[in-house]
Amino acid sequence: MNYKRHPFIPLPRGIRRFFFLVPAIVLLAPRAPALDSAAGIAIVNQHWTFVATDDGYSDLVLDQRPGFENREYLSGEWAAAICYSGGTNPAGPIWLRKEWAFPCWQSNSNFIVIETVNIPSATPNADGFFIYRSIIRNADVEITMTYQMRDSVTGIRQGGTRASVGGAGFSTLSSRYYFQQTYSIKNISGGPLTNLKFYQFLHGLDSGTSLYDNRNYGGPAADYRFDNTQIGTDFSFHRLTGAVYEHTDTITMHLAKQPGSYEVGYFGREGVDDHRVGKPSVGVHLSVEAANLNNLDFFDPPEERWVSGAMCLNLANLAAGQIVDCDVLLSLHTVSQMRHPAPDLRIFDTGIDPSGNFFLDFEDRNNVPVDGYILRSNPTLQGAIPPDWPQVPVPRFIDVPRPGASRFVIPRNPAMMSDFFVVEAIFED
């Protein structure tokens, strides 16, 4: 059986939306391009999807539950780094991935892709899922990565109590499915490699707390007891009803081998970093690059977002040609509750203001608390509404022309072309 590789191209960020279609009006506004995520291969189970790139990185883990399809758990990143002495003697840990996404920045990676993500065998694993593979290489090591979903039936335990407090601790039972990624690291330098260290990094999109737990809670995959667990709250629209749901997400990476060091902390800081473009100025990723994880096991910042975690495995020295394996698991658990009915967006006035610009006034009669509204337009009714319609980059005026209402003001174009408009309620990432 032959398999063809299909890149998985996700929707732009900010897909949690509800919209109201406005009839065609004489106007043409400039378009704003959307930023893309890191493309990869979708590795799917019935509850969620992991999108793997050729170099073992992921910017996308997506909800697949009915009504919440494509809601995101990650925003860059699931990422790994390696450190060693010998060969070309790199100055410190090297990330496997060069171009990170959301936030977008370039790392110190010197790896090239030898084999893109593929299914090398039509034989599934014991749980009925295909095993995917990719290979990368630099001058010193070749890393073969395999990716597979596993079915625990009951779920696996996600550590929920910091290691330092002692006692029995608390755990959450994950979704029945979990993801397993195996890194097979081969020494191709021609000489010995010493002080070999492997780092796995995790940043949940809406996570607000990050902790390290080392307890064995039993159950399936109980040997993978060394956990970085991240917990946060997310809001989204139900795709069928438009109702607003609150999601409490628990996302955990698990190791079976005790890490030599670990750290939880920021991945950028709100008000300081953009978190869309640019390397975060503070965070655990910098500790990875410095090979200096500080063993902090609990982090709950006042901003309640942009947290991350990393664990480091101290591996055996590798003789020329020798291979060592590292296994990492990823598990998810979500509790979803409806909090508000669907927005009832109504356009109550349109026209030309004294400056000659077009204005559009609207309100939500259900007063649903959302993060904001954007305006999209298209000259025809072609394409999906609103994902395929470009955003009109204009500000929204609040409490205009009356309390509780909003107004978009769009410069008129002399060409006077006809456009359709969509007002879209959003929750920001």
C-alpha cells in the first residue's frame, strides 16, 4: 500500500468566532494577511490531533470533540534540544527545530531533514494506530523520531502536585488517548560523544500554571511518572450552537526516566513580549539554551498565562555508531462547561459619516463577554465565511453611538466597488 504525504495546513489563529453577515455595501477596504502555523502531518485519534513537523516539533495540538474541532492546546511549543561534548563541540544545547511559530523566531538549530514525516510501514501498533517516522541529522548525531497515538482505554494519570510538597499528591485522569514520541539518537561523529543531555520543552497555549510532579499514581503507563503538567482556562464558541463554553485544559508531558533537572516558568511575559513575533525575552527556553534548568517545580504567575516547562535527561556517553533512545508522552484532559448563550449580533445602522467614510453600527443583544470583534469583507459570497474572508484592518469604537454598541469606521475607496461584510465575535489566543 502506498501512502502520499499531505501537509496539514491549519486555519489561521483566532478561529474561535461567531459572525453576522452584512449585505453588500459600496466599499472596498484593504486586506490584512493572516499568519500561518508550522505545517506538518496530522496524527489523529478520536479526541484530538497532534501535528508533527519533520524535525519533531509541534505548534498545533487540536481538539477534535464535536463542536470544538480545531480548538488549540499548543501555541509553540512541543520542542526538543540536545547537548553533548565531542564531535563539533557545540557551545550548548541545540534545538532540533530552526523556525518556531507563534511566537515566530529562529533558534540555533543546525539540523537538516533527511527523511520527512511518513508512514514507513502499513502495520499499525497494538492499539490500531499507524507509526510515523522522520529523520534529522547534523554533523555529530542522527535522530530518528517515531510518532504514534496510544489507547489506554481508561486514560493515564497526569501529576497535579508539585514534587517538593511531599505526600500522596493529586492526579488527573487524561483522555483515553495519549501521544508517544521516541527519539533514537545515533552518534555519527566518528568519535565518542560525552555529557549527552536531552531536553523536552512544552508550552500550552492557554496554560496559566505549570508544575513538576514525580509520583507514581498507577494505572496505564504508570512508569511514565515524571511529569510536567500545565493547566489553564480557555473560552470558545460551540461550532453548532454558537454558545460560549469554558474549557479547563490539563496538558502533560511524561518521562519514564527521572530527569537530571527540570524547570517551570514563563515563555515570554505579557506586556513585555509580543507572543506572535519575536523570541520571548524571558522563560524556560532560555534556561534550556544555557543548559541550566533551576529545578523550580511550581509556577503560577500573576498574568495567568504564557507558562512553560522543560525536563532534561542525562544520557550515557555514546561511542561512535552507538544509539540511545528517549521516550516522551503527551496527554490531555479537558472539562468543558457552557457559560453563555450564542451572541445575538445585530446591525442597527450603516451610512456615511461627516468625513465621507462608511460606518457600521452593531450590538450584541445577549451581551456575551467576548474578547472583541473584527470586521471581514469579500466582494462576493464565495469561500467559507468567515475563514476565507480577509480582515478589514480598522479599529472598533466602543459605546458608539450609544452605550453597549460598537462602530467600525472604514475609509471609502474611490473605486466604489461592492463588498459583503462579516462582523465576527472572537476570543483571542
